Amino acid sequence: MKLSPKISLILEAFQNLEKVYVDLKKNLEIPKEEFINNKLVQDRVRIDFNLAFESSMRVCRHLSAVYGIKTSSKDCLYKIAQYVQMPFAEELKNLSEFYFKYRDLKEAVSPEELYDFLKKNLFLFKEYARFVVEHIKRTTGNYLLIDFDLLNEKAKFVKDSVKKIDFVLSQGFEEFKKTPMYYDRVKYFYQVAYDSLFEICRHLAPRFGIKKFGDDCLTKMVEKGIIPEDYYDTVLKMTLLKNKLISTWEVSNEELYNTLLELNPKFPEILKEISKSLRKLLEEKQKFKILSMQEKDCIFCKIIRGELPSKKVYEDDRVYAFHDINPVAPVHILIVPKKHIVGIQTLEPEDECLVGHMFYTARKIAEELELAPDENLNRGYRLVFNVGKDAGQSVFHLHLHLIGGRKMEWPPG
């Protein structure tokens, strides 16, 4: 059976790495002399160095098993760095050697040596995480780093718990009231259902652009529109009941029974809404991925990036203008947005100002080249968008033709 990377394991390890990386960087920003004389800071740095290395190694050991790479503790980072094509593999090898030298106490590592080494090599932890993550995105196509195994597992927990609660509720309140086991049973399975739903929320929230959240994760999803607004009161009640059940707060038989009658059917509904929002997000990401591939191969994008030569006329933060290599008039300039847009037919509402800016840029260029009509409306120029192959569009990156320097005919062609 082919193994695949466990996204949750990797993300958890790298999140831990990020925390200690920030602390290490902060403690290494103090002057060297102050570091040498501060035993407390030295101890913190040594502890954080251990944590950073072990967090990196956790991912390393996992990927070694996934990719079938035979490694040891001393060469794991080096071999995985080579596998993901990280340019600092040799430096990571040196970092591992340094770590084991001071960890095993084979040689004394002075505060000066520790400071100098980490000051120079700390960036390797960040680069290692970056290259591993990019490799996984590239090789799996999972650009949002979604752990679908985790989501499916937690969704199953939710559904199974809802069924078990439904069974107890179906026995009626009188039976529920006189059977203590029923109370304990629904209390347990409600917490399983809620915790599983919360884990789904916690995993997906950052992918939906929710950066700061805690126990309010589900309400944040409502505010963001991932879960419909109609469920706002429901998720508040869900959280309140969960907090009551894990505290010393007494929840009566009647309150628990009636609250579950209301909330239990909502779990599958909320799961369905999150699933719909996730599907939409993945479709948008796929569209963006296709667009990125188009952009990578687009001639005009390469010109804008300076990868292909052009005779530039004008440039600002939104557009780039240059002479057409196959002019149909003495003046033939293309005004191209820096954002990759296939054509007029793919414009979005937010592109309205950009298209207006293209026309305004054309006007400025025409005035500078003395193409603009005088007070008697003599002279002039033509602005043209070709939309689609039948209209003559040959490069599928939106561009505005500014044509002038001769008298124009009508119809144009």
C-alpha cells in the first residue's frame, strides 16, 4: 500500500517549529556579549534549539517512511533536503552534526560558539519547512494542505454520535429521565460530536482566511459566510451546551433532552454547509491553478516580468505598454494589464477600474505622441480590443491596441 504524507502531522510539527523559531530569533537578536553573560537566555536558546530540531525531525522521520528513504537521526534532514531539492542540504548536514555534538556532550559547546552558529544557521529551519511544504503541494496537488483523512474521520465521528444520540432521544423523555445511563450516554456522544465538528473547523478555518480564532471558531465561520447566517444562534447554543457539560454547571434531564432535540439534527446540516463551502473553495483554487499555469506560459506575462524583450513605452503598478512587433500603422502600441486576464469575456467586477485605467493610459500615451485630436478634431487614433479568435485575438492576455499615425478606414476589417 502506497503511503502518502500526513498533512496534519506535518502542519502540527511545523507550527511548533515556527513558535520556537520566533523565540530563538528574538533571543539571538541581543548583542553577543549580553548573550554570553546571560545564563537564563542561554538555557532558553538551548531548549528551543532542541525543540526546533526535534520538530524538524518529526517531519523528517515521517517523510522517510512515506518516500522509502533509509535514514538515521544524523543524516535524515540532509537526505530529505536533497529529496525535496532544497539548495541548503549540506548546511543542514552541518546543523545536524553540530546538534548531536552538543547534545551528546562529546564536545563542550561554549555560549560564544552556540550564539555564532545559530545566528548564522537559524534560517535553515525556516527554509527546510518551506521546501518540504512546497514539495508536498507540488507532488500531491493539495495546494491548500487539507487533511482529507482527518476531515473524513471527524465527520464520521459526528455522524455516528448523532445516530447514537438520536436513538436515546427516540425512547422518549420519560424513559430518558428514569434511565441514568441515557443521560451519561448522550452527554458523552454530544461532546464527541461537538469536539469532532470543532476539529474540522479548526483545520479548515485558516484555509478560509480566518486567522484568529479560539473557542469561537464556528461562529467565525458563520461571520465569514462559510456556514449560513441562519445557524449563528445554533452554533452559540452548541458551544454553550458543550461548556456546561464539561463544567460543574448542572444541566437538568429536561434541559439536556430538549436542547438535544433542537441541536442534534443541526450537526449534519452544518457539516453539509461546511462541505459545500469547501467544495467551492477547491473549485476556485483549481481555477487559480489553471490561471497560474496560463500566466507562466503567457508571452505578455513574460514580457512584463522582463523574461522576453520589448520596446517599452510606459509602465506603472497596474499596466505595461510596449510597441507591437507587427505594427499595422506607424504607431501601434499594446497596453497590457499586469494581472493575467484572458480577455474581455473573463473580466470580473473588480477589474472595472483596471480596464478604465487602460483607457486612461492610452489617452496619456496618445497625447505624448501627439496623436490626440486638436481643437478642430483633426488627427486621431483608434483603440481596439480583439475578443476571441474570430476577432483576431492571437495572445490570450487582455490587451488594448492603440493605433495611429495614419488615417483610419471604416469598417476596420
